[in-house]
Amino acid sequence: KAGVTQTPRYLIKTRGQQVTLSCSPISGHRSVSWYQQTPGQGLQFLFEYFSETQRNKGNFPGRFSGRQFSNSRSEMNVSTLELGDSALYLCASRPSTVLTDTQYFGPGTRLTVL
Amino acid sequence: DQQVKQNSPSLSVQEGRISILNCDYTNSMFDYFLWYKKYPAEGPTFLISISSIKDKNEDGRFTVFLNKSAKHLSLHIVPSQPGDSAVYFCAAKNAGNMLTFGGGTRLMVKP
């Protein structure tokens, strides 16, 4: 099976712009989660989608939003970019939302905000 | 408030010896624990997990130990190999199913 894929792998934007990141989960996986990794804060949970519905949301401002399509692919949007949004954005998929289901991560999208 | 902590930012071990990575948590509602390995410019790779009803889980060279009373988790790698050099994250889940990660420990295995 192909792994989790994320596009683009690298992005450079300027403050005030908006950005959309894409994630294709492993085939058959219906849950997609997004995480932000920064040197100072580590890996932080953004949100999780299952069957096109947001199930969980982390402690991030409303500028961070997401959605999931019927084929389980997910997009994450960040509006009005700030310098502090520079980070590695990771997407993870799993078959369902059972506690013991393991999340498998994609390679991430490296976002740089200038 | 960091609910999952990895107090050692780095660890250096000789090839062939044991690597022990530690993790502490504060939330007693965590039910499931995982270890991930991460290389630069890649996403974390799942290594091993353990349910809160167990105290040990083994998979090849990797063993995870859970001490619920101490709210402490550890990952043992025996024997350590240079290819094990990476950043290791412990993570915990509660019934809400969100993964909460520790800050990571950089393991360096010297040949």
C-alpha cells in the first residue's frame, strides 16, 4: 500500500497570505489528523477528520481550518499567515477512530513564512 | 502545561549497548501509549505501542515498559545500531483519541 502523501513538500509564503496544504491518506483509512511541528513547541495536534466531519480540535486560532472530502483526502488552510506559522505540517491517517488504531504519518509540508 | 514530557533532549550510546529512552506523563486518563521514530525531513514512523492494561510490550529489539503508578513509560532498544540514530517521540492517547506528544529525545548511536 502507498503511504500517506502530502503536497506540496515545501512552501514559501509572505505574512498576510493564505495557504492550503493537501493530504492523501493510506487507502482505506478514513481518519486524517493534522499536526504542527516547531522547534520550540514540538508536535502539536491541530485537528482530526473522520467521514468528512471534524472530530477533535487542538488549541489553535481560527485561522487554522481544515476539511475532508468523501474520498478521505484532506486539506488544511491557514489564513492571514504570521511568521510564527513557519513549521513542518504533518498529516497522519488511520483506519478508524478506535483507540488502538495507529496513526501513520506523511513526510510533511515545510512552510516558511517571510 | 506539558502533559507528556521527555526530560532528556539527547542520548548518546555505543553500538551494541542498550538505549533507554524515558517519558513521563501527568494525565491519568491516557489509555494508550506509542513510540515514534523520526528522521530529518521525514514524518514520524510508528515503532511500538502499549495499552494501559499492560506493563510490557516487546517487538524484536524494541521493548516498551509502562509503570502506571509512576506515570512513566520507557523504550528499550537492544542492541542499539547506528541506524537507530533519530529523534524518538513518545505519545499518549485518551478516550478523545488525540495524540499528545512529548518533546522528543535525540538518540545518537556511535559505531
